[in-house]
Amino acid sequence: SIAQTKQEIQQTVEQAYLEFKDVQEGKNADYIKELARVDPSIFGIVVVDVEGNTYSAGDNFSKVSIQSVSKAFVLSLVLEESGPIVIKEKVGANATGFPFNSIIAMEINRESGINSMVNAGAIATTSLVSGNTAEEKWEAIVNKLSDFAGRRLEVDEAVYISEAGDNQRNVAQAQLLKAYDKIYFDADQSVDIYTRQCALSVNARDLATMAATLASGGNNPITNKRVVSPDAVSYTLPVMATAGLYENSGKWLYQTGLPAKSGVGGALIAVVPGKFGIAVVAPPLDEAGNSVKGQLAINYIVEKLKLNPYLVE
Ligand code: GLN
């Protein structure tokens, strides 16, 4: 149950916005050229509770590409379709402790060097989505992510084209997965579907609704549609906790206690199970590729509203 009043929650979200809106640290991702062109001053915070109430401040509707935040939702789709054993055995769920695009992680530990929240593991996870063709797999992904958001999501074509022309590293990782028997569909096509899923265009409201759907055990609290089973959610959240912020996942968990997922487009979501989905959109990133203002704002809200599930009194 939600202990705070609606007014308290809304005020906290507004305070977080005012507290951090002038922070200048961080820098847009630029290894995908199109991301460097996004307005770095976009800053939106949205919280959706499991009853579907929305609290917000700043740019609710400015869109960014979802990037790695998609990984959490594609994982939940595969968990829904195939169950937890498939992910445990075919991808793995250990923290890599390495950057999101690390090839060294895959080499140092072939058993546990990948995770669905980093690129190699995410491409493997995408390859596991149901469908005999790339088109069928893509449809399954875009339909499911749209159900999470509660509206039809669309690809930002400029971002897709930009990344598709510049993703040799992901192509190489998919080929390595193939060499190690850890990819379950055509490697190049799996990368292409993954690149498209990362280019889906979302705003802070979409992201908070998606996070709130996880918080409420797979039921979208805005549309009231069941998107995935509680079981799929229960296995998605721990994977987010282990690697959702890449090599800084441990530090993040230490501070907030919450499963979360970042993306290089500037999105960051956190899930408070049974209570809230929290989302921030703010493109400037730290060295690990996590939104600077996103981390500050969510941390602030979590502390003020005492949302860390490890808190004991
Ligand atoms: N599409 C991006 C990539 O593969 C996603 C990375 C991220 O958001 N960390 O590099």
C-alpha cells in the first residue's frame, strides 16, 4: 500500500525537479551520432503509482529513444513466453561488472559474462523472442513494449539509421555469441531487431507507465491491461538490480535498493514493487552511460518518500 498522500508525492517530485534542473554535469551520448543532437536541457520526472495516479514535473512529453531501457521489457517478454529457466541457462543473470558494450566481459567469463541488461546479453535475449522471422520477432517486441506504455510506440527512424550504420561493436558481439553458442537466431538479424527496439521513441510518461506496470506485477495501471504475468516481473526485477546501471549497478543498489534501468538516450526508470514506477528523461550521461539528473532525481525521491525496500525501522 502507498503510505504517502498524493500531495506529498507530487510535492516531492516537484522538489526533485527544482533541486536538480540546473545541474550541468554529464554529456549526451555521441557514439550514436543522432543522440548528440538531442536537446540536453530536456528534464522530466514522472511517477505513476499502481492505482494509475500520475505525479510529474518538467518535460513530460519530450521524446528520447528508449535505448537500453528496452532491455528490461524485452527480458520480461521472453520470461513471459519461455519461463525463467531459459534465461538462466541460455543467457545468465550474473552481474558483469563491466561497461554495457564490454567484449572483455564476454571473454573473461563465458558462463557469466553476459546479462540481459548489457548489450551482448540483450542481443541474445532478443534472439529468444518468439517468431520464425525477424518481422515476427519485431512485431512481438513492439506490441509488448506498446502494451507496457499503454500507447502504440514508434521507431525514431533517424536514430535507428544512425545506430545501424555505426554499430560494428554490437555486430561483433553477436558474432562472438554465435561462436559460443549463445545466440538463438540469425546473429545479424538479431542485432538489427535489437537496434530497432533501442530506437523506439518514448517520453517520461511512457517510461513511468512501463515501470509502473512492472511495479504492479505486470498489469498496466493506466489501461488496466495485463501485459505480462507476475512471475515474469519477479524474474525481471532481479536482473535489473544486478546490471541495470552496468558497472555502477552495485553503487546504485547500495543507495536506493531499487531495480532500475538506464539508457544512453537519457532515460532512467526505477521500480518500487507494489507501489510506483519512476521515470526521468534527461540526456546528459555520466561515464558509465547513466543519466546524471536521472540518478539524482530518483535518489532524492526514494530518500524523501522512504522507498528503499531494504529500509528497516
Ligand atoms: N543501442 C545502444 C547500444 O547498443 C544502447 C546502449 C545503452 O543504452 N546503454 O549501444
